[in-house]
Amino acid sequence: MTISNTLDTSCIILAGGEGRRVGGQDKGLVQYKGQALIATVINCIKDQVDDIVISANRNIDTYRNYSHHVIKDSASEYRGPLSGIAASLPYCQHSHVLIVACDMPALPDDLVSRLADAIECNDTAIAIIDGRLQLAMLINKNSRASIQQRLDDKRLKLIQWVESTSYRAVSFDDKAEAFININRLPDLDG
């Protein structure tokens, strides 16, 4: 089933990292161009999805300023983005779920529509730039079981999970600048 528009799509924003490259700060809450980095991501995607779930492991109350659904991993130790996705999927309203990172402040306004065109016969549609998979993908909500199996097997790498699914890479080479990551404090100067 092809998604004909951006409605009927949920979104999980991954904001649960350890912030090692930004001095231990909560990356989603660092200031970028006058607002929290997560706010810039929400501004990019809010017209493309119906509901937004934030996966976070700290500052839960602050993140509730941006979404009613802020989900903390149930694991006692940090296990990466797959764990955040598994914990957040039950709170998504729709069967198609956009997954993006909280440090991508320039995502394109056609992200969901382009990924949706590719997910029809696949479990996952993922953005690719210059041959590199990006942390911007559309998945089926029923992928939770395969994600949980990876976690149970202690195979925690997100991209390896993607590659284990039926996936299609969607080129965004024409919009490569839209997939910048804020990975270090100097990047915040934009």
C-alpha cells in the first residue's frame, strides 16, 4: 500500500544519545540558530507526519514541551537507537513510522513522500547520499519484533538491522545538504 500523502505516518525522533561528541550535553536540547536542535527537526517534519514520539533517555520533562509522547528506553544501560525505536513504536499511531535523529536540522520537506514511494514492497525505505545510508528512514511498525530480536541477541547496530530487512535505499543526492548532522559543538555555528 503506497502512502498517498504525508498523513497516516507517525514519527520517532531519536534524542537518546550519550552526547559524547558534544561534551556530554543532551544534543537535542543544545541551541542551534536560536532554538533547541530538536525544535528545528520538528519544524522540518511536522507537516509530513501526524504524530511525533520522542525517544529520550534524560531531560524527559523538557522534551515534553515538544511532544506529549516522550519515551524512555526500558533498558537499564544505553543500548543505542534500536532500543529507543523498540520502546517508542507502541506509542506511534500509524503503521508507517518515520525515524530521524534529533541532530538533522535541515531535513527536506519531501522526505516522507519520497520514502513512502519506496516502502510498498519493503519493510524499510532509507535515505542514501553518495552511497551512504542516513539515519532518516520509513519503517513498518510491525518491524518491532525483528528489532527486539536484534536487541535480545545483542546485535545493536541500527544500520545492520536495516540491512537485515527487506529495504530500499532512496537517493537524496539532489538534496545532500538537507542531511547535515550536528555532531560536534563547532557544527552548531551552522
